[in-house]
Amino acid sequence: MTTTGAPMPASLRATLRTVRHPAQATPCPHCRASAGRSCTTVSGRITLAEVHPGRIVAHARRVAACGRCDAQPGHPCHDDGTTRHDTVHAERHLTAEEVTA
């Protein structure tokens, strides 16, 4: 059976795309997935539906400044001089969501 219909309009095709998490614009530090690619298991054999938490933190660190500790985009949050390597403040997560929305 062959289909002989008209091609799908670009405006319709754009609405049918899969919704991606904004953090997928940032490389994943956990599984090493490049920007724009889905997270995988560490072996790279299985693609995951969710984004690794470390990628969400890396994305927030990359795009948003922190309102609590005044860390600028690209720099880690800190608590009284102690750097937070694996987490960011909740305020920074909220700011990152607003920036990418």
C-alpha cells in the first residue's frame, strides 16, 4: 500500500515533535550524552526517557545566576565559602526554569 497524500506542513510538523527537557541543551556529566541528545545508561546501550539529575544541575548552573549566593552563570553555588559541586540552590533551579521556558 502506498500513500500519495500531500507532504505535512512545517507548522503541523513542529507541533508533533517530542517535548524535550530544557536540560537536554546541556551535555550530561553523568552519562556523557552530548547537548541535544537523550541521556543513556552509563554503558550507552539504553536511551532513558528521563534526564539525569546531574544534567539538570549542570543546566541550571550554565544558564542562570543564583539569587541566594550571587553565583553567576557558569559558576557553582556556594554556602559560606564552601562550593556546592553536585547541587545548586532551589532559587537557581527556579530561575533556570524561567529562563528556558
